[in-house]
Amino acid sequence: MMNQEFSTPKFQLQLEFLLEALQKISESKEEQQVLYSFLKEHLELLDKNFEQLILDWGVGLLEIDLAVAQSIAVDLINFSILISEFPLGNKEINFKIAIAGYESATKVFTRENSSENWAAIQDNLGIAYAQISILGKRSEYLETAIRYYLVALDIRTRESLPNKWAETQNHLGNAYFYRIQGEKTKNLEISIHHYLAALEEINSKNYPICWAAIQHNLGTAYIYRIQGEKAENLEKAIDCFLAALQIRNRHNLPQQWAETKNSLGVAYLNRIRGSKADNLESAISCYLSSTQVYILKEFPIDWAILQHNLGEIYLYIIRGNRATNLEKAIDYHINALQVRTYESFPFDWSETINNLGTTYDARILGNKADNLESAIYCYKAALQVRTFEAFPERWAGTQNNLGNAYRQRIKGNKDENLKSAIKYFFNALKVRIRESFPQYYAETNWNLGIAYKENQEFDNAYNAYNAAIDTVESLRIEILSGSGIEEDKKKLSEEWNKLYQAMVEVCLELAKNESQYYNQAIEYVERSKARNLVELLANKDIYPKIDIYPNSELYQTHCEQLEQLRRQIPAKQRELEILISNRESEEKNSKKIEQLRQNLSELQQQRDELLSEIYQIDSSFTFSQKVQPITFSDIQALTDENTAIVEWYITDSYILTFIITCHHPHPIIVPFEDIKALENWDKDYRVSYKNISLWIANLAANLQNLANIIHIDGILSLIDQYFAQSDAKCNRLILIPHRYLHLFPLHAVPLADGKLLFENFPQGVGYAPSCQLLKLAKDQEQNRPDFTCLFAIQNPTRKPAQPLLGSQLEIDKIRQHFNLEQSIILKETEATETNLYQNMEKMRSSHCIHFSCHGKFYPESPLKSALLLADPEGKLGEEANLTLGEIFEKLYLNQCRLVTFSACESGMTDPTSISDEYIGLPSGFLYAGSLTVVSTLWSVDPIATTLLMVKFYRYLKRLPQIKTGDVAIALNKAQKWLKTLTYKKWIRIQNHPQFQKLVEEAFANSPKRDYKKFKQSLSASLLPNRQPLPFANPYYWSAFVAIGI
């Protein structure tokens, strides 16, 4: 019976409307838009009373014939689906009407009389409750939705109804994605599990539209996934969206196409791999595509989402004018708020108002104090919806934002503002715990540390920074055990680089009262330097315990497989990094990228299977492990009574120089604020390198300027002072540059006494990327006692490259110092990459490897940097190169003491790396196993190189045994000899019969033009402008540096 209170004229109109609507649905096959027009004409009837009418009317269905009732119930279900998707009217009422319709239908379709239909209605009820949850009572309604889905799965089993089972799995994935109760990390994992389960039954051929929808949902889940490596999750998200777009095209499914384009934009906005600028441009392109479909009048909700996303992209975009972009961001967010009102869409309103606050926080135009007040107003407004109870993660995010705003606040009392900031950060940390939200936990602790530091609470700042750094380093372990991609780790390091800077600054403040913090300052400097290479070196020789293996054959097999995978996986990762380095490359190589990802996945699967086998024998074994940071005592142990380490650290505002000796219990720290001068010098130096003749002419003067900027005389004065206190003298120096300082010949900077730096240290000036790398190399020294076997590459024939004129003379003289029977020289046309690999065993057993060939450094893509091997016909091009990526993958030099490059640009590294990742040819050979690498910082002069190399090896082989520092000693001696070689002595050398005989023999089988050019080069070195010291200019000798021990 009908409820009597509804027996009103309006009730009669509503009843007639319902019956007419059901009749239209039953009799017609009209399109959705036609039925929507009918609903639009009767909007005033869609109210709470209509919801109750359906419930009461549904009871009456039990009083009529079951078949007729079920037919009406089908129409009622379709009506409920229709109204739940209806874009007009009150959304909450529409959803409740739909729920009422479904509930009424369950009175007719019961579990007993029609289990499949009953289960379908349960699934629809779950959808409706999930939809209505965005309007309020989110947590409660989502739990209700999950209960309905799980009940539906009692009937919709995989065995009996596989497609329907998959459909509900997808819906469960949606519910767990948005779930409030429970731990967010676990909810997202459950969500992904359900999506992947659905895809086991749904594919692009049997249910393409449904498959595309699941791919879209799965991509969204990967964007927000907490577990696993963030960069890898975002790549998976992009792959899912691109898969969905294979079906969701603009022609057939315009609304769904726009939806996925919009989500793909979100993925590109957050993407870590590839160029940040390219990713943001890709995001904008996706959003602008969506605007072709999402217009305000037809799709107001979707249009508002798009406006919100465009606001977010302009908040973070790199290209263009920053101030203008932020104004656009504000405009887009305000546009979104036209639809996303507090009354209609409170959750969405809070999302946009929070983002608007972040935009005002970053705003450049206008008054800074007023902008911060606007930001605070927006954040506090957002908290009306973003409560701790309803949306804990978002509440925490806004608390963190408020902390940042109050920390910067100009109005009000500074002390009170900082106290408020600290309070808000602590609020955020109630939710942002390390186990559940490691990235956010680190971010908020970093912010908390800044607030404490500004409030002069350095102990508390130290604790907050330490918590953040420990968490960041644990994220590196996730990358190591996950994708392992170096670029991911590099970008993680760059993202958090300033955190390490802040910690170093706090340590120096604390050290004013407690001197042990000086030691911690250098330890944190080391933790931020060349971490990728440190981890690669530290992990490459980790093997299971031999004594618990059942037999040596199985142990040997496992070790060989481990070694192979440790090289193959990073190699594929680096190849992938190169291809996804920018948008153009990514689009051009899409098929190759897909294949590489497949290969990488297969290798990682092989690794997991191998590890599973090993764990059954040695349960404690790990493929990779966290590298323990080097301690100050270990750093100090790298010195002796006559050796000092000078380590630089460049921050945003100054340069720190750390001096470490065994004569002082702490590092001596020298701060200089000439950072702008150094940055300008670096810029001018690199720009002028393009005009090589001018660069050469100005090199000595430029190095003098560099010496002044880094205050090298003051540093040496302090070293002398501390050594004198112990009645000792420093005669050996180890230089550890930072960032772009790796590119400069620091050993050749002039001093106030007229000498050059290396001339003051008879036991040599050497280099290392970091103290920890130096220690790793030194730990291997006892395993490399021999220095008798040479492997050399001599002047590879390469069209159209010019031959290295002095290469044969150089190699002929060098090889005389080694056992000829044990040595191998690949000459000219024989010096191909193929021949190198065919002689790999010989190379692996060599003690010295010498490359006399051309080299090339690619600053925009360092992994493509290469030694140019033979390509006699000029057909192979880059395929003939021995690239850095291939060196990492294929070379294993476990007997090598020294690798020498008399090649151009072989020692250059990435000058843009904020994280000081040491990426260049030297890093490849250090990883391959060499203890020391001699390389060059620029394109070198062939005559000078030949003379220097011949002398270097002569000095080196005079030593009874190669020990720590000997390579630097021999190199410095050779450099001094060449620098001071007089015009008269050089003439005597050229005119000496033995020299002339060597030249004649070296060019006996070479084209006459090469011999002629060599003779012309010899003559050029004797011109008047080169007298009295033909090679005095540092260009001729200072490019060569000894890296390692």
C-alpha cells in the first residue's frame, strides 16, 4: 500500500511521471539523450519524496504476477542506471532515487528465484553507493559499496560467470581505490589486485570497451600507488592509459577518450623518467585534447576536473614565464570552482581550494605577504571538508601546506608563526607515518627541520632531517630491488639534494658547541655524492655463502648467473633511459621501448626465480643491499701522515671546503661565499670552449681566476699549519670535486708562490669521485699486485674521423714496458668492437688497458658517451662505438690496475647533475673493476699526448710495484716534464736518430699524408710563439687526471 502522506497532487504527478518513464524505457529503444530530455522536463519532480515513492511502489510489485513484476523490475533497474548518470538536478537525490529503484527490484529478483539478476542488482547497488560517496558520508557509503560487491561475488564466481565476476572485480577495485577506512597503502594494493584479476578474464578482443575501462582504472591506481617504486608505478600508469586509448578513440568513444586523455595528463604531470619539461608539455597536450570534448555546458563536472588539472600543470610547468604561468594556474582553479562549489561537490571543492592555496603560496606577482594570507585562507577553508576523520591523508597534506605557509608568513609575529608551522607539521605526521607514506613522511620531516632551523632549534632540526634522510635512502633501496634504473635514483637524489645541504648546515651549527658534528657534516656530504656508482660497486660482488652450498658446481652456476644478471639488467635499464630521455626520442622509438621493457621484465623475472632458488639454500642472501654510509674514521683512514684530502661541496649560496688529515680529529672546514663567481666562471669556461683557439689562449688566466675563487692558497696554508703542528709535511693531495668542479684541472691551478698546485706535492695530486668510492677501490688493491700484461687499442680506423697521428709511436713505446707475450694490441682496422669482445678473456686478465683512440662525451645523454672504435668503411656509425652503457654491461676487469685514455673528452662527466652523480667513461671503468683511470678533460693535442703518455709509463714502470698514489705521482712527473720541456731540448729530441727511426717505423705502413701531417705538427711545436717552452700552456698537459687510487 502507498503511504497516505504522499497522497497529494504532487505525488500523483510523480507517480504518473514514474509510470511514463518506465513505459518509455520498456517500449522504446530511444537514445540516452532523448530520455534525458524527458527527465529534464520534469526536474521539479525528482526530490526526496520521489525516492520514497519508488520504495513504497516497489512493495506493491509483490502483489502482482511474478513474471509481470520482473518485467517491470527490469525497467526500474534501467531507470535507476539512467538517473544515476543524469548530469542535471541534485546529484545526491538522483543517486538515492537510483538506490531506491535497485532496492525495490531486489524484492522481485531474489537470491532464491533469480540469483544472477539478484547479484547484478547487488553490483549496481555497490556502484550507486560508490557514486554517492563523493557527496558526503564517503567512508560509510564506500564500506556499504564494498559489502554489496562482495555479496554479488557469492553468485558471480569466476567458474560460473567469469565475465560478470571480472566486472565486479573492477568495481571492487574502484571502491578500494577510494576507500577511507583501513590503511591507504593496503587499500591501493587490494584495488590493483582486483583490477588485475578482472583483466584475467576481460581482454581487448572479447570485451574491448570494458577492457579499456579497466586499463584506465588500473592506470589511475598506479598513479597514486604508495608501495613499490614511484617512477616505475608512473610508467605502468602511462602504459595502461595508452592501452586504453587503443579502444577509447575520439571518434567512437569521445567522452571516455577525453577521460583517459585527462588521466594520462595527470601521469605525465607526475612522471619522473624522461625530461621534466617534455613531460609537462605532454601533460598540457593531453589536457588540451580533453577540452575538445569537455565543454562547460555539456559536461560541467568533467570540465571542472580539467580546469583543476590545467591549474595544477601551470603551477608546476617549467617552460615559459613563471609569474605568468602562476596567474594562469590561479585562473584555471577559479574556473573550476564555478562548478566545484562547497554546496554541490564539497570534496572536489576542497581539492581545488587546496591547490589554489598552493598556487598563492608560490605566486610571484602581487604582494608576497597578501599572497601568503590568501594561501592560508584557502588551506583553512579546505579543512572544512578535509577533516582528520573523513579524509586523513588529505587532511595531513593540508596541514603540511599550512606549516609551509606559516613558516614563510610575513604578517604577524615571526616566533608565533614558526610555532604554528611546527604544530601543523606535527599534525601532518600523525597521518604521514613512514610505514604508510614514506615519501610524504620524508617531505614533512624536511619541512619540520627547516622550521626548527629557522627557529634556531638545531638539535630538533637535526632529528627531523635525519628522519627524512633515512627514509629517502630507504626509497633508494626500493629502486634497487625494483626497477633498478639509474635515472630513477639520480632524480631521487636531485629531488632531495637540498635536504642534504640543509643537514650539513645544521651539523655545522651544532659543531660550534659539539665538535663531533664536524665529522657528521662530511659524512652527510659523502652520503649525497655519487651514490649510484657507490651502490653499483658495493653490490656487484655480493654472493651467497659458499660453505652452506651442497656442491661447488651449483654455487658456481648461481654466481655466474648473478654476475650476468647484475650486468644485463642495468644495461637494459640504461638503454631504456636513453630512449625515454626526451619526448621526441620516446615517440620515435615507441616499439623499441616496448620491446626493451618486455626484455627487462623477463630479466627481472629470471632474477626473481634465481633468488628463489638461492633463498632455499642461503636465506640471508640479498641481490642488493643498502650501502652503509662511510664514517669519518674510515675517511680519515684513507690518509696517512703525509697525505691530505680536500673535498669540495657546492651549495646554493656558498662553497664548503673540507680538509681531512690524520693530524686532526675533525675535518677542517673552510666556507666561501663566492658561489656566484664560481657559477659565472664555470659558464664562461664552458661557453668559451666552443671557440677552442681562444679558450686555449685564455686557459692559464682562467685557471688563475679559478684559484682565486676557490681560495686555494688559503686552503694550502691551513694544510701546512696543521701538518706543522705534528712536525709533518703534506706531500700528497687527494682532490674530491663536487658537481661541475669535476670538469676542471684543479691540480693545475696556479699558487701565490708561482708554482702550480701539483708541483707542491711530490707524492702526487690525484682525484676521486667520493671518499667512499676511494675506499671501495682501496679495499680491492691487495688483489691486484701485478702490472705486466697490457691490452691496448691503437688508432682505430674510422671514417670520416682523422687518424691519431702519434698513436702508433705512443703504443710502440708503451708496450716495451710490458710482457709482450702476455699483451695484446688491436691496431687500426683490427680495433673493432667485435674484435674487442672476441678478446674479452684476454682483456679481463689484463693489468693495464690503454685506449689510444677518439672519445666523445654527450652531456645531454651521458650514457651514450663512447670510445670510437674502428669502422673502416664508415658504415656502422654509432654502432661501432664502445658506449658507457656497454662498458657497464659487458666489461669485467677483475685484474686491472689501470685504464688509460689518451682519448679526447674521456674524463668528462655530467655537469648538470645536481646530485653529483659521477656519470662518464671513468665511472664505467671503475665499475668494471679498474682501481685507477687516467682520462682527459678536453680534446687533447696529439703530439703532446704522445710525449706525455710515453713519459708517464716510463715513470710508472720505474717503480718496483704499483701502490696507492703511484699513478698520480707518475702522471704529475710526466706533466711537469712536458710543461718544462725546453725548446732546445725538444729540438734535440726531434733530431735524435732514435726518435727519427721510431717515427719512420711508426708511419712505415701509413699513408704519406699522415706522415706529412705528423711532421707538420712537429714543426708547429717549434714555432716562435711556442718558445721557450713549447708545451708550457696547460692545454697541452693538464687535461690528464688520475682518478682512483
